[in-house]
Amino acid sequence: MLKRFQFDFSDLDVLSNYFRKEFNSYEDSDRIFFPEELGNGYLSYYKMTDQVFLLINNYTAHCDIEFTRTAIDEKDIILHFRKYALNHAIRPDEIVSTYENGYTPGNMRCLHAAKAEKVCIPKGATIRSVMMVLKYDFVKKYYDKPDSHHKMEEYIRYTHKHIDKFYLSYKQSTLFDQIVQPEVNNVESYLYYIARGIMLLETFWKDALHWKTDNDPFVINSAQVENIYKISFYLKNNLEEPFIGVDKLAAMAYMSRTNFFNMFREIHNETPLEFFNNRKLENSYTMLFTEKKSMKEVMKRLNYSNSSKFKKAFYNKFNVYPNISS
């Protein structure tokens, strides 16, 4: 069974109503849930402003699905952040994108709303993506400048030609996860998603403004990037153990020490030790102020041996001392 949908991104309310009708989903909810025969999951649409739309895709396809986004005669820009494998072919009148089951550490691309796109979702594929539509009224002050227009056009072309180089930074990856898979299952707050969408948009805008040539994105292969994220995951899940050192982490990533260290810092904007220590402090904050653990319990659980150093590091990061009442 193949299910086809056709739409455009010109009006968010029209788009939302279209899918609510197609899915027979008229619940009073921010989420538009897929019917069982089509998939398991939902779409969510938000207006960050009247000129910026946030679209969230979070579902697993139960049949083959084909989405056709028709072109509109506007200079709108579409940003696409994703964490699943994609192959695409650029044709004169449209882009044809085919999604696969494979997981990636996450990357992004830019598209023109004036160029159509056909999206092919095979049965069983899991889709996790965040899209933002920047209406022309939002970007025209920057985009209409001759030098800026050329720069943006080059950036958009490059994200398609070399999508494997536009990997999400740690901050972008964290924001992406918070938007697509929030830790609190019952979060349905408009402001929750808008705030994180604005922060994600800010990271893109800084990248685009500072991008100069096709040599700017660091040239690395996807296997190495995936290994860096595996090491990040390992560190976050072993905060109760001592830091094992860069040499051992590099060996786990099948990389040289220098290459691993430099790439880790490029992706996360932190050294491996800084990353480990900051995640420990963030975890300790949660344990102290959310779970109401004592400082003694936290120090023991997270393998802190020196209370003075712990309190100093905690204060330097959060500008507040840990609760030492017990």
C-alpha cells in the first residue's frame, strides 16, 4: 500500500488542517497523530512568529508513504534538521528524497520553498526531524543584500552537495532531541517548543552568517562522527565511574588520539574531560534540586572525593552552591 500526500508550506494553518483531515485527527492537541494503518507517531506544527514556522516529525511508517511538497512562488527558506539516513537527487524542477532505516548522528540542510520536493518514506522507516520555514519577510533584510544573497545561495547549494559535512553540534543535537523527544512525556507546552526552536534557529543563523567558503565545514567521514557520538553516549552513561582518559576513548573510537581529541572538541565545543565533568555537574544539579538528594549522597554516587572542589566547580557552573543541609 502506498499513501500519497500533496501540500506546500505557504500557510501553517492550512497545512495543519490538511493533515488533521487526512488523518481524521480532530483531537484538541498540539499533535496530529497518525492513524494506525499509516504509522505510529505524530506531526506537530507551531508558529514561532508569523514569519517562522516550526514543524516536528516523529513517527514510524506502517506503509510506504510519499509526500509531495509543491513549490511556491516565494523566497522562503526551509531548514531541515534530521537524525535518520537520507538519499536525495537534485533535479531541475524538484528534489527527490528517499529515507532509510539507518540512524545518523544528525545533520541539516537548507531548501528553497520555490523548489518542489518529493519525499519517499519506506514502510518501517522511523522519521525524526525538525523543520523550520523562514518566510521571506523574516530573511529579506539579510537576503536582499547582494553579497548576502550570494552567500546564502552558496550555503544552500553546499548543504545539498555535501550534506555529510553539516553535522549537528552538541548544542544542536541536544535541542533537536528536546524538541523531537522531550524527556517529559506530557510536555505539550507551546512555549516549551518555541523556546527550543528559537535556540536551534539561532545556531543555524550564526553558522550561515559566518560561513565563507566550502572549506569551512570540517571535512570528516560519517563513521568517525558516529563514533564520536558513541563515545559521548558512553561518557553520559558512565558518570559514576572515573574518567578513563583520552587515550582509551580514542582507542574505543578507532581513531588516533590527536584526531579524536580535535574532532570531539569541534563537535561538542568541549574537550572530552570538560564534557564528562559538565555532564556530571548537570546530573548532580538534578539530583540535588529535583530529586532532593543530599550532597553526601550525590558525591558518593558520582564519585566526587573532595567536597571543596565539588562545591567550587558547582558554583562556577551554576552560580549557586549545592545544598549542604545534609
